[in-house]
Amino acid sequence: MDALQGIGEVGLGSRLKRLSEYMMKETQIVYDTLHFDFDPYLFPTLKVIIYKKQVTNTEINQSLKTSQPATTQVINKLDKKGLIVLKEHPSDKRKKVISLSKKGENLVERIQPLWESIELTIKEFTRISSDSLIEHINVLEKKFSKQSFSEAIMEHYAINHKTQLEIIDFKNEYASKFYDLNIEWLQTYFYVEPYDEEVLSNPDKYIIDKGGYIFFAKLNNEIVGTVALMPFDEDGGFELTKMAVSPEHRGHKIGQKLMTKCIEFAKEHSFSKLLLYSNTKLENAIYIYRKYGFVEVPIEEGAPYKRGNIKMEYKGL
């Protein structure tokens, strides 16, 4: 027997608290499953920032009717995640003007369909006829016992907001994406060498016109990753190079899908060799290369990249 349910109307506050905690926990499960670095407790404050575009702590307090310490705590969490930008108020240095960062804007754009599924799922679950709030909660909890809130959200999201990843060929309109994705990756993990800048700025000249190939990972209508196959001799040898995935989409195995495409392409077109250069500090990447059939081979003097300290060759051709 549910002791809290048996208390009746006197236990309303506790029932609402339990229900709230359950729904927050289930929503977090959905965020984690879909790889959104977000916390449901941050949602109300973020929505105020989205709506007002630029807002102060005080305005958030007034909008949500929350305490100053509670608002400050949420803002600090949003700031730590890099989702907001804090600027000094033009007329009151004690205040901060809060707005979305580029990362925040990107997250909002990607997560919006999920928020729609959450809202519609809640509406479906709470479409109940009852004579009291307690009775309403009783029916709602009974529904949750038959299907968890997280399962219902995921089901709605899967049906109505399917994500589709495509690996597509090079187009001139995506040349800037090829440059931007690779420059961001290099600046994050290493540095941009003159050779990188030259090749990335002229993919036609250094890759396509020489018989090479560039592929892009397209998620829905957004380019989220890229890779190139660059010829290094006249006997059908190619280098797998310039692989990069946008920071927001790392961890979703997009790089592995791009690599699979390159390996299958190499086999279909009878490449004589497929090799790559990397750095041993990228332990996860090296592990994945080995997993897909690349083995270490001696690296030559005067290798094209100063940062490269390991050369690997695919042995499955």
C-alpha cells in the first residue's frame, strides 16, 4: 500500500513534491539518453532568457517568483555549462545582463523538438477528469505505473522527430564547413600548421582536383562532421585525413560512421593503400583506428604534419 497516497488531502504538498521529483528524474533520463548536456531544473530560467533575449537576475526572480539565491545558483550552473554570457549592466555595475551564448543557441535549436515532445506527453498524461486534485494525482501516478514518463517521451520523440544522419559527397557550398570544423578541432587539440591552413582553405586544389574525395556527415539539415581521402601516390594510395566533428555532436559515433564510409569507399574503388597520421595523445582515436583494422607502421622522416607521431595503415583492402 502507498502510505503517502492514504494520507489524503493533508498530504497534498508531499504528493506534489514526490510527483515533481519523479518527473524531473524521468526527464533527466531522457536528456542523458539523447546526449543533451542539460538539467530539467535549469529549464524555467533558460526559457526566461530565451524569451527576453537579455535579462537581469532581478527580472528572472520577478518572472519566476523565485529567491535571489536560487536564481543565482541556476545562473552559475548555466554559465558553467557555457550556455549563457554574462555582461556588465550599462547603468548598474552591481547587475549582470544575461543572454544566450553561441553554445546555448545551438543547444536550444537542437533540443526544441524534444521540449515539444515533453510538453505534448505531459498534456496527454494529464488529460484526466476528476473531482479533486488528489484524485487527479492518483490517476496520473497510476498512468505512470503502467508506462514510465521517460518511456512515453522517448516514444513520442522517436515517432515525431526522427533524426537522420547521411554521409554526403563534397559540394562547394560546404567548403566553409570543411574549413571551420577542422580549424576548430585543431585549435582544440593541437594548433593550426601552415600546411593545414593551405589545404583547408583550398580543398578543390589540394584534394578534389587531385583525385581525392571529401565527405560530410549531415544530421537532418546540418553539417556536423567531415573527412577527406587525399591521394598520396599514383598507384591508388590514399590518406584518410581532415576528420572532424562539431563539438556539440561528439560522442554520437559520427566519426566512426565517417570512417566506415571511407573504408567501404576504399574497398569499392580498389585503393591500393589507406593510411592515416595521428598523435598518440589521442588515445580514444587510436583505439578506434585499431578497432576498425588500422595497424601501426613506421613513420617516415618529413611526414606532412609536425604533430603526427604515429602512422597507421588499413590492412583489410
